[in-house]
Amino acid sequence: MSERSHSVTAAVDHRVVWEHWTNTDHWPADNPLVAKAQINGPLAKGAVGIVYPVGGRRQGFRIIEADQQNHRFTIRFALLLAYLTVEFSLERPEPADADAEASDAETASPHDWVLTHKLIIKGPA
């Protein structure tokens, strides 16, 4: 298994981020390797879609988790001898440790959210 994750904390409107992430028309702007993406129907568990990579063959995917209330969804691609899972999550930052010394710059804003993309490859490949 191989796993990579990237998170950023930002003062954002979580509703705007969620609408952006769940609209496949925006995926090429977020990922330069994606030429086009589409999903057949609403973003819901079990829905399927297609990603058209730049210079590559189209690849189908399935939504294996969609939780609007908790701001997370997960898509899975079937690869040759492996699965690629992409998790999108939007969470509130963990509160700062009361015992830790923190400067004003390090204190989280009440508008802060942690945006995370995680890639997981599982399989014998």
C-alpha cells in the first residue's frame, strides 16, 4: 500500500469549497493532469464517472463515500492489479493545546478549515 496526503489550512467558506470540489467541471483547474471529468448523476455513494487525463486514456471511477454533512467524499479507480482511492475532506482544525505557547499568528481563525486530499494505492502491483 502506498499513501500520500496533502492538507492546507485556510480561512474559507466551507460551502464554496464543497461546491467546487463536488463539481467535476472544476477538476481540470485543480489538477493539471485532468483534461475533463464527469459524473453520471448527483455525487452520491455508488455513482460512477469518468476522468479524461491529459494525453491518456479515460478512466472510470466510482464514488465509495459521499457525506455532505461531514464534508467528505471518496472516489475509487480500478487499476491493473490495484485500486487508487482519492479522499477529499474538509474539517475544522484541531484546537490548539491550552498548555502550548502560541503566538497570535499561530492561533486558528474561527473561519479556518483544513482541506485535505489523500491518495491511496492498494493492491499487489
